[in-house]
Amino acid sequence: MDIINITLIVVTCTILGLGFAVVHTSRERINRLYFVNIVTIIGWAVTMMFYRISSEATIVLWSKLLYIAASIIASNFLYFTYVFPDYVRLSLKKKAYIFIPNAILIIIILLGDGIIRGAEVRQAGENIIYWGILYPFYIIYILFYFNFAFYRLFVNFRKFTDKIAKIQVGYVLLGYASSGFIAFFTNLILPSFGYFNLNWVGQVSTILMATSAAYAIVKHHLFNARVIAAELLVFALWIILLVRTLTSIENVDLIGNGITLFMTFLVGLLLVRSVISEASQREHIETLARDLETVNTRLVELDRQKSEFVSFATHQLRAPLTAMKGYASLLLDGDMGTLPDEAKTGVTRIYDSTNTLVNIVNDYLNLSRIELGGMKYAFDTLDLKTLIEDVVAEVKPNIDKTGVKFSFTAEDHGIDYQVTADRDKLKQVIENLIDNSLKYTPSGSIDAVLTYDRPRHLFIFKVHDTGVGIAQETLPHLFQKFSRASNANKTNIRGTGLGLYVAKEIVASHHGSIRAESPGEGKGATFIVELEPFAKA
């Protein structure tokens, strides 16, 4: 076996490896069609090898098969340009236009001598072929199919706006044009003048077709750095061992090299398959991560828009509700005349309902401010004990209506309860905790206590009630948005599940902490706020 056939074998094995790699990367139709093109290219190279080593009895047959294989490459390439890069099903009529002329040409080559009328084996130099009168039409057929395919690729290259598709078409156009030009010159033009010494160069150049189309189809999938390294190593070992096997002189070397080649082939396949699988999984994970990041960005934007809408809506609602509450209060106080008892009952209900709505609107408004980062604080030095006493004085009338016993005590002994805080925000937290206990304590007592933890240097405000209590599984979620205890609706159906969340955010902004404790349902609950004293210079 001479060096030319060894080169053809190496090229054939390399192209076959590319074909399997592309098909293994993806089972999409375009990948399978690429493999069909690979088979036709390999068929052309194999027929050249047999043509070069054929005898006088078979030389004509292999000559005809050689040029039939080239014609099939042309028709398959044209078909490929119709469906690449996105697989598009062609109508039966278009397929007929592409493949029927090829079928007719194959019949003419096989059954007559109009294109190939004979061939001769040469002992020195390349075999030669004698052309029939229709050989110029064969050249025209090849030229038409390839040039029309190049035209289609060029039009698509200019038409596509997608960058990836443009690159794909560009690579196919470049690879096939380079290989086609070489093959046209060495396998058609020179042989037509009786020069056959370079008749095998076109087959070698087909590696340009195979690699460019492979890269275009799989884009970056196959050419992951680790995959490249593994495939190059495996292909290099296969080729080296193949050449050693084909050039073995002794039978012992031939058998040894052949066994080594077979074992290396199996192990190499497993290695490449493993690396491709790992690279594919990693790429899939990266794709999922990118998609997740995109979705997350969109969700963040939607959440922001939601918060803006809630903020806008609550701002618009608060003004009329405040007006309704104010006028109801004036009516109840007699500032707008004396009301009959029946009317007073109705206005009282209006006042209570409006007050509930105002609290709900305030909760949503605070939530939107927190989420948008728009909660503003005006920190100042204030007396925590005095602030709590003011809140108790304000809510005392509501407490008295319920009949629940309420007490507030503060540890004294000359303690200065000064803290750095936003008065209105901290007042809102204290009101929320007392009001919360009042809502969930149908009967019993509520005890508010303010103490000073000397070892930890913290002020501790506790609100303990004997109400419905909190289940242990609910406690960890109590300060989350829209979180309510499972038994909450039985006692208070008007809660939004936002009050404790807002209180937690406000306390956190004061560098304090808030938590809840409860022995269980029906056993009451205790809410605890811890704040740092004012740091005196």
C-alpha cells in the first residue's frame, strides 16, 4: 500500500470520526443529514482507493463508481443548502428536482459508455480513464449543482441577521468552496486533458468540507476545549496506530499493531463519549443558569413594578379613607350636630371599618416602601418609657371596650430609657404589638413590661397575652410577609399578615431584634423587642 492510499485512509477515518462526533452530539435531523453527507464523501474516498489498486478486470467498474460517488456528493450538498441551518422539510417536488437528474446521470454512467468508455491500469503512475462524448455534460452537471449550492449559501449568508446562523453558513460556504475548487481542478479539469497524477487530491481536500460543516452544525458544542483535547488525542492515536498497522512488514507486528489499534479504538470511543457527555451536561447546566438568571431578573422587575403599583394605589386610597374617618369622628363627637342613637350606631360602624381600612392601607404602604427601599427614618433621642406610656394612653379606650385586663409596668430604679429611634416608626411597632395581642385575646389579660437587661446592656419590651397562642411550627414563619397562624382567622379575620413583617423591618433598622414565644395553641403568646440604649458621648 502506497503513501497516497495511506493518506486517503487517514483522511477517511478522520472524516468518519467527525461524522460520529456530530451525530453523537445531537440527534437532530440536520446532524443526521450531515452524517449522510459524510458517508457520500467517504464513499468517494473509498472508491478512489479501490480504483487505484484495481485490476484490469475491475478498473472500469471502479472508475464509474468513483464518478458516481462524486455526483452524489453534489446532489446531497445542494439538498443540504435547502435545509441548513434550521431543518426545513422540502416538498416532494423539490426533492425530485434535485435527485432525479442525479439518478439519470448514475444510470447513464453505469449502463453506457457516454461518460466513461474505458480505463487502463498503469504499473507506473496513476491509472487513467478514457472519456466518452458525454463527459462535458458530467462536468456541467457538477458545476451547476455546486455553483447553485454556493449561490444559495451566499444568499442566505447575506439574508440572515442572526449572528450564529450567519457564521454557520459562512463556515459551510468557505469549507465547501475551498474543497470544491481543489477537486474541480484536480479531479475534473486535469483528467479531461489526460493528466491523472493528482486525481486523488480532491478526496484529501474533502476534509475541509467535513470540518467546516461539522463546526457550523454543532457551533461551540463539539469544540469545547476539553472535548477538543480528548478528540485530538484519540484521533491522533488511532491514526498513528493505523499507519503502523498498514505499514507493518512482519506478521507479528501486523497482529500486535492491529490488536492495539482495536483496543485503543474501543477505549478512545468510551473516553470521547464520556468527555462529550460531561461537556454537554455542563453546557446544559450553564444554559439553565442563564435562563434562571433571565427569569430572576424579570421577576425582580415584576416585583418592583408590583411594589410601585401597591405604593401608588395605597397613597390614592389613604386620602379618602382619612377624610371618611375624620368626618365620622366629628359626627360621633357631636361637632356637626346631635345624632340619633340609630344613626350613631351606623356611624360608629363606619368609623371602625374605616379605621380598619386605614390600618390595612398603612401596612401595604409600609410594605411597598420597604421593598422599594423608600422607608425613610428620622432618628432622634427619645424616652422609650414615655413613648410606650403615650401609646398605652391612646389605645386604652379600645382596650376598655373589650373587657380584657391590661397593665403596663416599667422597671425603675433610676433607669434612663433613652434610645435613638424614629418616634413615629417605633410608636407604630409598639401599637402593632399591643393591638395584635388585643385582637387575638378574646378574654383574659395583656401585660406589657419594660425592663433593662444589665449584662447585655439592652432595653427589653415584652407584651404577654393569654390569648389563642401560636403553634410551634408557625413561630419560625410568623414574621414573614402574609404569614398568619393557622388559628388566626377564628379570632381575627381582618389581619393582613403584614404587621409583624413591617415591625421586624422597622426594629431591624433600629439595630434591634424582635421575636415571639408561645407554649402552644390556646396558651397565650409573648412578643419581645430588644433595643440598644442611647450611646452617650
